[in-house]
Amino acid sequence: MELVKNFKYIKIIKYFLVILFSTVILAISSKIKIPFYPVPMTMQTFVVLLIGVCFGWRLGASIIAFYLFEGIFGLPVFSGTPEKGIGIVYFVGPTMGYLIGFIFAAMISGLFNYSNNIVKNFSKLVLSVSVIYLFGILWLGVLIGWDKPILELGLKPFWLAELFKVALLAFLITVMSEKIKSIKKLI
């Protein structure tokens, strides 16, 4: 019985370390801005999808939720923090829909099984990342008004960069599909 208790503690510690490490990587990815026309892109959505792919839907969603709580409670983990504000004030701003979409994108990307077929992997990742933009555009419509050009503001500047990141991730997943399967088994 003591062995079972120790195993549960080890599993909890393992999950905690995976969540902590993943949120640090996600925070770093939000700060890496690549000059890209017309809007600089971050690697955040790439990491969100990678988290879902590597850790599955349940742990992936937990990691993203923990990341959002870190930001809501004032840690400067979001892309525009601390220069554009921190905490709940920043969270409920224009990017809130995208940030909430991260949870669902990680879940969806974590539900899929990936193979050596790059086209199928790419399609699954495009579907997953689309959820981020769906939530983001819906929130922008609520926040600034549906009469504004929300697609021009919330999707158009990002779609080329997003396709590039998804293509890169699809390539990496295809090349490393066996290693990703072994990561999921460890967790």
C-alpha cells in the first residue's frame, strides 16, 4: 500500500514538473517576436499545439489553463506583458479570446493521432489552430463591435505566419512521430 502511495506522489510531482516546464517554455515563446510583415509573430501558437501533440488533450489543456492562471495572477507571461499591463486587466483585453482559444487548441491537437503522413498532420494542426482564431475573432467582435472589420484585424495579418508555423510543426511531427508517441507513454 505504501508503494502505491509513493507512486501517486511521484506521478503528481512528474505532472507538476511537466506543467511548470511547459508554462515556462510557453511564456518564453510569447516573448520571442520574429519580424514578419505586416505584424510580428510570436511562437506561442506553435508551442500551444506542440504541447497538445506531445502531452495529449487532458494534460495539454491543464498546462494551458495553468499558464493562463499565471498571467491572470500577475506574472508577465503573456506576449504584451509587462509593457501593456499585467494580470486580469491585460487578460480581458483584445487578446482574451485568443488566450482562451489556446486551451481548446491544445485539447484538439492532443486528441489526434499523428503519423508519417505530413498532409494529414498539417490538416489536423490547421483545424487545431483555427480554434484559436475562432475564439479570438468572436471576442474581438464582442469587445470592439461587430461593425468593425474584425477579420481584417484579428485574422488577416496572422494567417500566413500561422500557416508557416503549422507547416513547420507538421514537418517536425512527421519526422519525430515515434519519439512523440514515446513521450506520451512516459506521461
